[in-house]
Amino acid sequence: MPSIPLFVTVAGNIGAGKSSLSKLLGAHFQWKPYMESVEDNPYLSDFYSDMSRWSFHLQIYFLANRFKCHKEIAESSESVIQDRSIYEDAEIFARNLYNIGKMTERDYKNYISLFHVMIEYLKPPDLMIYLRSNVDTLVKQISIRGRDFEQNIERSYLEQLNKLYEEWIAGYKLGPLLVIENDDLDFVNNEADLKYIIARVKYRLPQMQLFE
């Protein structure tokens, strides 16, 4: 494996399969996985019950945890794969909450100001993997994994997030980007689909090709 540690991030909407792909790629390439905090999140269930009340609290919680993880990853001597990036918190989730009136302008401006200060101190990933999924795929995956607090997520909310994801990815300039069209893949249960993704990851990381 490369002597210089790699930093890879998997991005995508709720239900896209980020956690599963992060674990599978981590196991294959011997990258340490950094998984998104869900079960121990003190705000998530409250947020889905009352977005307006808890949106700012939730986003600050995510931002603080993501900054801490990102900094640890950038300073690590190991190669790492991260489930969701700090950039998505601001570019997708906080922005959408503001757009739909679930976060006040005052809170949003404070949040964005803090975000921009934080990312000045962060090294971008060596590769950003974006799992592009349509809303039907997302709804199906959310239903299958069965988290109670996710079952009432409205389809329109997922559509709004998808639109912002596409805008963000279209303008992503921080480093190499790999877009995976995810709707017809089953990389968890189909080995051929996983091998397809692995090959594409290797192609986008020249550092890996030296160690074939």
C-alpha cells in the first residue's frame, strides 16, 4: 500500500449507502473507516420530530464532530475512509434547512461563518466519492435499514437534498472526484458491483496504481 496515507471521503444523500461502501472499501484497501455518528447523536430524533426547533443544534453538533474527525484524519499516519464530509453539512443540510425555512437567517449566517473559519484549517480529501442515487433508491434503502427516526422523512425533503448535492458536486474543486451512479448497483450483495467500484477508485487514485 502507499507509504503516504490516503484520505478518502464518501458523500451522498440519506440512504445512499455511504456507511456500507465506506466499510467495504476500508476492508478491501485496509483503510481505517471513520463512520458518521448516528446512534449516539443526542439531537437526531428530536430534529426529525421538530426541524425548526432543533435544526441549528443538530447542525452545530455535526459540524463539531466532523471537524474533530477531519482534523484527526488529516493528521493520521494511516490511510482513512470517511463516511460523509464536513462540506456536506454546510453545502447541503444547513443550506437546505435555511432554504425551506427550518433554520433562521441569524442561525444560518452564524453557522456558515463558523464553517468557513473551520475549513481554513483542514486539508481536503485525496478523493471525494459521490454516490448519486435517485429518490426512489433512497426511499427504498431508508425503509430497508429501518431506523425509526428516518421513517417519516418526506420524499420532498430527499428531493431538495438531491438538488443541492448535484449543485455542490457540479462545483466541487477541492480535489479528485469520483461520481458513482448508484441506482443499478448492489455493492453490498453483488461482488461484481463492488469490484467495479474498487477499480474506479484505483483509477482515480494514481497513488494506488504504483502498488499493483
